[in-house]
Amino acid sequence: MTDQRIYNFNAGPAALPLSVLEEIRSSFLNFKNSGMSITEISHRSSYFDGVINDAVKRAKRLLKLSDRYHVLFIQGGASLQFAMVPMNLLSKGETADYINTGTWSTKAINEAQNMGKSVHVVASSEDKNFSYIPREISFNKESKFVHLTSNNTIKGTQFSDFPDTGGIPIVADMSSDIFSRPLDMEKFGMIYAGAQKNLGPSGTCMVIIRKDLLDSVNNDLPAMLKYSTYSSKNSMYNTPPCFGIYTISLVLKWIEEQMGGIDKVEEHNITKADLIYDHIDASSFYKATAEKDSRSLMNITFRLPNEDLEKTFVEQASKRGLGGLKGHRSVGGCRASIYNAATMESIYALIEFMESFEKENK
Amino acid sequence: MTDQRIYNFNAGPAALPLSVLEEIRSSFLNFKNSGMSITEISHRSSYFDGVINDAVKRAKRLLKLSDRYHVLFIQGGASLQFAMVPMNLLSKGETADYINTGTWSTKAINEAQNMGKSVHVVASSEDKNFSYIPREISFNKESKFVHLTSNNTIKGTQFSDFPDTGGIPIVADMSSDIFSRPLDMEKFGMIYAGAQKNLGPSGTCMVIIRKDLLDSVNNDLPAMLKYSTYSSKNSMYNTPPCFGIYTISLVLKWIEEQMGGIDKVEEHNITKADLIYDHIDASSFYKATAEKDSRSLMNITFRLPNEDLEKTFVEQASKRGLGGLKGHRSVGGCRASIYNAATMESIYALIEFMESFEKENK
């Protein structure tokens, strides 16, 4: 811990790389010798052009995106995307397949249905309380896209690989695992991700969309709800969330220049998650809640023998500088969110604490 | 100038109070001894409850809002409000009156019309290139609301007082003059304001709405486009733009505790604007573009004898540490945006520069 900072296991907003925070702080009154804070700079200035173009370029490099994709920044979080996706991509008479792996997928399905869109839920893990990722799914050939949530922060499940949709483009909510691993972009028509887990502060959603999907967008949609408004103006039809985009550019720079790229990030994430899962599996005190083959590398959900112990665990951890270990309010239990920015040091601190807590309370 | 900061006359994003920036910087790695940055803190934590509740309370105190009003934080800027206002407030068969005072009003009107809403443009200053604020307007008695833009950043016009609508609630886009003066809230059903001029960084829009206006909201709207979603969850249905709300809370604190409240802010704004307008009026070199009785206290738009001189003016000013004096790209000329955070020191620096530039170039 530096400067009395804690080990932050929050699910989102979540830990950011310390070097990114330090860079923001050190330039906060005077961004690149502009004499202004990043929060005071015109989005129509060359300063900000530099920021947003850098963020887009790094995102494209990291995900090896071809020129077929736009990288956009939209406000409103993934929750607004639940509505914008069907609004933009599903015209009258078209249908889409949705996979339901929990709260966020369910919300996405509900928004589409509320809008009167034709949506088929082709797979769901609701039968086992969303503790697994469904496999062997039959998709409807006429589907415009297949929507899925790549990682479920609440239940701690994650698609380790993505289904073969027979060429139907996948639209994925990757809010909690974007840039945590390389992707075979051939499978994806669109990816969206609220920034507040792996990318930056809340208030900015990154949207990566294949250009041909924009061809059929209904032009009568309100400007701010139409992807083409963002793609035609480099996300600056109106004032974008400048501070968020700036932070994202620094986080992507950190991935490229300090972490050594996205393959290294994935290795790092596997190492971190394995350490904790191995510790849990070796213990009879802690119990992981997600099925083994569906476990998330980002959110490790686990239970203790009873709820009283879970409460004490979270409280004592907090006192020792390990924060955010409480499970989502809708499911209880414990959860360690270990996104890209979670350090090895924090993982070791957690395991050490888990060990000592088990000894004291077994 | 402190720490090589410039005098920032940007139209938005714009200058923020230095003490606010310094407070953000000093706590950026460790917010209120949480061991986390404000950008890393859970929006479901007591830390963030403190932030958002403080921002709401201060807004209510400063505008003397009764309990009839909600204070909400919504993403997407005023541009999304152009769509959300008619979407939420105009049901089938209902109509609204709009006053057109320039670019932003026109966009608001277009969004409502695109959605097929019934909208009457009851007044417009387009006949004189939006250089004035229309007076003596006849409103339609059956109107649900009257929409207006309180301050036009591009043309430098501002409603000095608000029309008598015969009790029809005004819905005002106050992006560029919110909290710049006290308001008679009895007249307003709703106020909305993108934060990036008088309130904080871009990416957060403050929406103040009278509760009874929510009664008729169509429940089938997508969650993120429905005011009731925000009012029922204290703006935290999903992760809100935490950093923006935090900065807004600090700016409102600065108004209350350092500026001495909103009456003092208004006095200060009048003093600042008068100094510049008086200087312009006393000169035959500079010419203000807005009609005298419609002049904005926030954005002072003016011309020089020719465009070459305007270009040189902006360039030389920039070299002397006076930034953002170029007029909006759609109209040209010069513009000094002097929102709440513009200091007297910056006003004097501007006037001094205007004097010397005139001498050298007359």
C-alpha cells in the first residue's frame, strides 16, 4: 500500500492503476502545459483531439481492430446500451437472440422486449441460479445478432470462449472484462463496456461497432441515441465526457507500455485468479459459488460457512485495508473483484488474510 | 496566474475555481481517508452517498428549491435532454411551446419534432440572426410547458428575466447560466444544465424537475431515458458519473462558502460583464454583437474591424496567457466566456490586453 491506499476489491467503480492516478494528479492543474486542467480544456481543441485519438488508436491496437470497426465513447453506461442496441440494430421484422446469464443480461432482454422488439432467449442459466455459462446453444439463423454478457460481476461467471453462432455477429456487454484478454474480433459485431471496471471512471461507455451494422440504423432516432451520430463526429457531436476519455487513454497506455500488451494482461489475470481459486478449492472453509468451468477471472464469488462469518470476514478485511469484499447486495456472500489493475501484492494480501481468518474462525 | 495557469475564457468545458481543482488534486489518491481515489469508490458506499447528497442539498439550498423538486444527475449532456424532455413530458395529444433563440433551442425543437411531438415555436429571433431575446410572446393556453434556452453561448444573448407564461411551467436549458443568479423557481417546471460551463467537468447534466411533471411519464420508456428512474433511485439506478457529481458538489460548496451565495455570485457576474461591455461600448474598435437589452453576462461576443484582426487578436491573446477567445466556429468573431469561476483578475487582464491591442492596431 502506498500513501495509505487500501487493497481495493470493489466491483465497480474499481481500482485503477496507481501510475495512472498519479499522472492525472500531477497534471491536474496544468494539462500538457496548456495552463488548464483536463477538466477545463475545450473538446474542440488540439489538446483534446490528441487525447481522444490516442484512446481510439490504443483501443484499436490492443484489440487488433480492423478499419471495419468504430471505437466510440457514449454516456449512460451499459444500461443505456441495453436500450440503444435494439433501438439501433433491430428494425421492424428483425429478430435477435439473447443469452441470459444473470442480472445484466436480463435487463438487456427486458429493455429490448419493452420496446416491442422481437427477441429470443436462446439459452439461460437461470435454472441453476446463474451459476454457469450455457454451452451448446442453437441459434436462430435469421437472427440479426446474438447478445450476451461476457462476464457476470454478480455471480462470478464468465464466457471463457465465445459460442459459434454460425456467423451471426455477437453483441457483447463486456463492461467487466474488456481489455482483460485478447479477442477474436471476427465473432463480434459490437462490444460495449461501461468504463468503471477495467477502463476508467464511471460515466463513459466504450462502444466498438462494426461499420456495416450502422447501415440499417433508423435515421429518425434522437441524435444522442443513434450510433451514427457518434461515428460521424468522432464521439464529439456534443461535449463528450472528457475526463473519462482522458483516463481511459491513460489506462490503455498503461496496458500497452507498462503491462506489455493484452496477452500479458491475460496471463497476469489468469495467474491472479488461479491463486485465489486454488486457495478456495484447497479449503473446506471457503466455497466458490460459480461452476468450475464457468468461473470468472475478474470477479471471484465465494461463501463462508455462514452469513455471520461472512459479515465478520468483510469487516475484519476492511480494517486490515482490504476493501470491497462484500458480495453484491442482491446475492450476499463475498466477492473479490480483481480487474486488470488489481496488483499481485493485493492478491497475496487477500490470500494471507483468508488464511489467517480461516485459522481463527474454523 | 498560478502554477503557469492561463486566463481561461473557454465557452465549455470552461474554467473551474482553482480551489476546487486543488481540492480534487490533493485528495485524488485518497478520498476522505478511504484509501481510494474518488474514481475508485463504489457508488453504493457511504462515501459516495455523502457526495451525492451533499451536491443535492447544496443545489436545493442555493436555488431555494422546495420539496416539490427533484435534483437529478443524468448523463448525455443537454443534447440528450432535448430528446428526453418531449419523450417524458409530452404525451399523445399534448403540445408544448418553444422559444427559438439560436442553435441550442433549434436543436431542442428539432428533436421534439423528429419524435413526432406537437410543438409550437411561439417566438424566434432568427429574423435578426439570433442577436436578441424575443419579448411579448403569446403562449398557447393548452401548452404543457414552455421550453427556452436561458443563455445562448454562441450569440451571447441571455434572458435577463423570464416571460410571464400565465402559469405554464417553463422548461429551461440553463447549461450556460445555472447558478449564475437567483431564480424565481415558481416559474419553472424543469431546469437542465450540462455541467461543463458553470458546474463541473463534462459528462454530467443536472436536471431539476417538479415532481408533478413526472406523474404522466410513459412507463414504457427505456429505464435510462425516464426521469422517474433517476428520481426513484437518487440518480443511482446504474453507476452515475461519480467524478462529475463530486466536482459539482465542490463547485456548489465554493459558491456557498467562498463566494458567499448566489446573490453575491450574481453581483460578481454583473460587475465582471459590465467592465467588459463598458470597455467595448467606449471603443469604436470593438463591437458587441448582441442587442444591448439581450446581452449575456456569461458569454461576451464581439467583433473587431475585420477577420484578420480577429485572428491576430486571438493569437496574441493566447500568447499572453488569455485562452479561448475565439468565437464559436459557426459564427466567427471573438467571445469571452466569463462564467462563475472567471476571476476579476482575468477580467482585468482581458481588458488590459484589449486596450493595448486596440492601440497597436487601430
